[in-house]
Amino acid sequence: MPKSDAPAKDRSAVRTLLRLWPYVRPVRTRLITAAVVAIVASCTGLVFPLVLKWMVDGPVADRDPTGVWLGALLLLLLGVTEALLFGLRRWLVARPLASVEAAMRADLFRHLQRLPVAFHDRWASGQLLSRGTTDLMLLRLFLAFPLTFLLVNGATIVVGVIILLGQDFALGLVLLAPVVPMVVATAYFEGRYAAVARQAQDQVGDLTTVVEESVLGIRIIKGFGRHRSQARAFRELSHTLRGTEMVKARLLAAIWAVIVTLPEIAIGAALVLGTVRVADGGLSAGTLVAFLSTALALRWPVESIGFLLAMSQESATATERYFEVMDAEPESGAEGGGVRKELPVGAAAPKEPAESPAYDGLRFHDVEFRYPDAAADAPAVLSHVDLHVRSGETMALVGATGSGKTTLTALVPRLHEVTGGRITLDGEDITAMDRAHLRTLVAVAFEEPTLFSATVGENVLMGADESAGDTELARALDVAQAGFAHALPQGTGTQVGEQGLSLSGGQRQRLALARAVVGRPRFLVLDDPLSALDVHTEALVEAALRKVLADTTALIVAHRPSTVLLADRVALLSGGRVAAVGTHQELLRDNAEYAWLMSGTGDTSDPPPAPTPGTPAAPTTPAGRPATGHPAEEAAR
């Protein structure tokens, strides 16, 4: 998982938290009102000592019961007013802060959908999940409590110090003596705590990843009896997180000890000095009571600084983690017009297709691709790929494991971006297209089918526009030979469960194929779509799929001869390059590597046999299909 590369000490918590302003701005009026109400409520508490001073120097000294009762009533009214004001503050912030959290979570989810596949390949899902849950909860709590009370307590301390100095300047200076050492200790604490807080929140993300993977992979864990090793891994991460949290607790305890101890010493010194002065007649008893009451009223605002700063640092870290994702560059043209690639200065424009662009089909023009995080000296996954799938044609893509077949198919819907050359659909460069429009033209089905926690119908109709209904759904299920869906407890309205794991592998693959064909796409890209099917179901799916392929331009990754026979022509991909293109029969006759791949014998890491000169043409079946003599192909028929 990518980590922040700037040292924690070089970051400004204030500057980081200011990035929340665009989300806070719409509710700023209520938050400012709530802060003002809280400041008034807190300062109301500072009136208590002044009332006590009046009572001690007045009614108490004069033995006036009526005055004492009047003072007590005034204190009660002040207490009720303070409580009501704090209640009003909480009411003011509750709804807008929930809206801020919801808006940030919605923006994060929307942004994740727009980020390229390469981003999701690099990031653990648990890290992204923790940013959308734990981190946003911390930010809501920060806006509701620490942010407000840092302002409130700061204002209360300033007002309280003014009152203290106004009552007795000398005693006020005694209470201000701890300020300098407290500032130094707080600055030291802030830097240390920021680094530990970041470490803890990253570890929470790692722990979330382990839990998620263990739940999704529970069949593998149980099947291989690995529950103990998974429990051990979880325990180790939990122990590491506990250690980090203990470091945080020790840091917080240390700063709390400093912030609590120094003011208490100052209050004790002021009490001794004030008592001596009262005994000498230099200070009234009421003034001393009011002074000490004010100092005690300031204890909470001062002592709270420690954990308010700690929560602020955690919130700054959460903000930083949130914007690490939000700052990631989305796919170009993800929500609007595409971005056309500019040619280098002086470079010749690519040659236009010889055929009419309107019926040019799918073309790869000298395509090159390497993954963004690949080493600089690593060879390209695809290099100088030139391939033309004519309009209305079905082309099979064949190659050994690791030859780049799946990567090549992922380039067509722009799940990855080409790093060289270009791809055109009917003569138009796909990088000039709006992504949403491109993906309405191109439908895909992957070898590993992914289903969502939704109904069968909703999963299939994801491949069509919103106007599609039961007719399109029934047709797609028929093409994919997925009639089993009608026999489910609620038919096509049956929930398939997370990842579709309540269905078999073959059933999931057929639903994924139905999703690919339901929208009648102009271009169809299938990555070994029949690999999980039995021979008989495969034959039925192929028969229905031929009708679909007759009306579209298709590129199909194939590993079995039976799938290859769906295609008009075959392209052999070897080492990231197109090694040969031709019909199935031609390649069997002329290309030893292709014949070896179709034989179904040997390991894909073994070198193919050398071609034998003068190999006779392969015979054909009575149906006109090439008869290779390979058992796998004949069985598929």
C-alpha cells in the first residue's frame, strides 16, 4: 500500500485540516453559530466566581440571609443557562456534520470508481475501506468536538486570564508562570504523536485487509485448514496495533501529566500567597475565593488541551489519508470528453486505414504497453502489436500463459492505457472518446466472473442501458444458457450474495457472459468466457453465441480448440507480440507453436516443437471444420 512519503514532522496539522474547508463551507453558518454559543456558555461559567466574590464580601460578611439566597438563585440561573447553551450547540452541529461526513464518503466512493485499474491494483482494499469508515468518523468527531472546543477553550482561557489579572495582577502572574514550559512540552508532544497516529491508522487499514480477505477467502482457508495461520497473522497484526496504541497512550499520559501538574502547582502557590495576603489585610477574602474559583474553572479548558490536540493530530492524519486517495489522478475523460493524445513535434501522422473508417472494425496500431509501476528496465508486456479485427469478424486470441492476452483485451475498454501506439474502433482513436461512450460500444466478460450482492437480473442488466427490461434479460440468459436463473427461489429476482459465491463457477461465468451480450454491443471482448463450463453446456453456449457473434465485432481469448472454432480468424500472441494471424487450419499447418498450444499436451513453459518442412494440410470434418486429430478438440465437438 502506498505510504505518505513526507516525514510527519514536516507536515502542518493546521494546513492539512484546512483542506476540509470545501466540505465545511456549506454548513459554516451553523458551525460558527454553534461555536459562538459554546463560547458564551463557557464564559457564563466564569461569572460564577464573580457572584461568589460578591456573596462572600457582601451578604456573607454582613450576615445577610436574603442576599445569600439571592446569590444562590443567581448561580442556579447561570447553571441552567450554561446547560441550555451547550445543548443548543450540540443540536446545531449534529445534522450538518452528519451531512459533511456523508458528502465526503460519497465523493470518496465516486472518486474510487473513476480511478484507473492500476490504482486499485496497488492499494489494498482494507486500506481504502478504513479511509471511508474509520477516518471519516474521526473527522466528523473532530468537527463536532475538538475543533469547536479548541476555539471555545482558547477563548475561555483568554477571558479567564483577563479576569484573574483584573482581580489581582500579582496572583495572576503566578498562575501564568507554567505557560512557557507547557507550550514547549505541547510542541514536542505534537510532533511525536502525529507520527504514531499515522502509524496506528495505517495498521488499522492493514488489519481491515486481513479481516476482509479472510472472510472472502473462507472456503480456501477451511479447504486447506489454514485457520490457525490466519488467526496467527491476525493476532500478530493486532499485537502490533496494540503496541502502537500503547505508545500513543504513553505520549498522551506524559503530556497530560505536564498539563495537569504545572497548573496545579501554580494554583497551590497562588493559594498560599493569597492566604498570606488575606491574613495581612492586603486582599479581601471574597477576592481570594473568586480568584481561586476562576482558576479552578480554567482547569478543564487547560487540561483538555492535551487530548484535544491528540484528537486534532489523529484528525489531521485521517484528512491526509483521505486526500491521498482523492488526490490520485482519475482516468482521463472519466466524466466528460476524452483526451486526444498529441503527436510529438515533427512526428508523422499515423496512416489512415485503407478501408472506410465507418466499417473498419477494431485495430491495434503498433501498440505497446508496460504497467505504470514496472521497473524502468523491465521489458514491455506488449510490444509492436499490429492487429486488425475486421468489422463483423470474430477473432480468437491464442497464446501461452503470460503472453499478454488478458492485458491486450483490457486495453480495448481502456481499463489500462496504451503506452505506445493507438487503438481504433471503426477508425476513431479510443483515447479521443468519452470513456462512458466507449464502454457502451465495448462489452467485456472476464475469465474470473465478478457478481455483486444484487439480484440475478440486476447483475445481468448492468451490461445494458437503463431502458433494458425483461425481454433483453431473457434473451441474454438464453444466449448464455443460463436458464437455471429461472429455477432459483425467486427467479431472476434472487439475490446471488456477495461475490456470487452462492452459485457455482459455471453459473457465475454464464451470468457474466449474459451481462456482456445483453446490451447488443458493437464490439465484444471475451476473456476465455467458457473455461468453467462442462463440455455439454459449452456446446450449447457456443451454438447460441454464434448468433450473437454474427452481429458484432469480437475479440475472444481462447485456450481450447472448441472456443477457437467460434472465430473466423486466429491471432497467435507470443512474448507480447503478434506472431501469426490466420485461420485455425492455416495456423495448425504452418505454425508449430500454435499446433503445440492446441494439442493440449506438455507444459506451457516447454518450448514448442520445431516446425516440420512440408507438413501436409490438416484434413477437415464433413461439416467443413478443420480436423486436427487432437483429442481435446474432437471431444469438444
